[in-house]
Amino acid sequence: MGGFGETMSKITACICAPVFCVVGCIMFMVLPIAMVVIGAIHFHDCPIQHYIPIWLIVAGSLAFLTGGSNCGLSYVRRRKNEESGSGGRTIINVCGGIVAVFNLTWFILGNVWVFSIYPPNTETDIYKAGHIEEEPYCNYIVYYFAYWIIIVSYVLLGIVLLFLFLSFIASGCKSIIMNYEEV
């Protein structure tokens, strides 16, 4: 008879595996392409903070390449059954670590650039004293797309941390129950 922790882990695996698969496909394919396209189309449409379209292009490209390379590495590992030496894995791990540090740094910079102009001026022309003046602005689509990418990233991070926390609690409960049954 399986314990509560085993049952919870099976339920979590059945529910989370398809959800994470769908979310992963969207994040690693569609969303990065949209980031690059929106950043490129509106490259000059955010003079108040011209780094936001650049952030979208670089972050989208990096996410797409990282997702693609992870899928490729997973495929190669399955084909070779990881029988090769650890030298190749060390290089891959070092490169992955460098990319992860750059990605984290770029994400933090994106936070600074996006939230530093909140709430943004999304109008290109402002009516002042009887005439129209050009003021610094940021295109509505560019700004709020970048804004919501960051917010959704934090929400997903919170969900992952919640699942980790619940997994630790479930494994702790399982070990307490196992110790209690042995006594």
C-alpha cells in the first residue's frame, strides 16, 4: 500500500506534466518569437527608454536559442544514453552556467528599464498650451508586452517555488510517517 506522499507525487506528476509541457512549448517557441518580432517592429518606438525594444529582442533570442539547444541536447542524450565521458557534459554545464548568469543579469536589467518609467507615457503627442509638443513616450504594445512578460515570469517563479515547497513538505511528511511505522 502506497503512502500519502507517493499518492501526492503521482497526482502531481499526472497534473503537472501536461501543464508544464504546454507552458514550456509556449514559452520556448511562441513567446520568444513574439518578443523578437515586437522588439524589432517597434525598435524606434520607445524613445523614453530605448533599451526596452533591445531587451525584448535579446531576451527573446536568448530564450529561443536556450529552449532549442535544451531540446537538442535532450534528444542527443537520449540517443547516446549518456554513455560518453563526462568531458562533454562539463563543457555543456559551464556554457549553460554562463548563459544562465547572462540571462539573469539581462532579466534584472529589463526590470530596471521597464519599471523605471512606470506608468509610461504611451501618447506620441501631448497637447500643451494651444499647440502639440513631441514628448518622450513608449509605444503601448512594446511597453506593456515587456511589462507583462516580466510579471508572468515572476508568477511562474512563484508557482515553481510553491510546488518545491509543497514537495519538501510532502517528502518530510512521508519520512515522518515511515519513521513512525518502523517504531
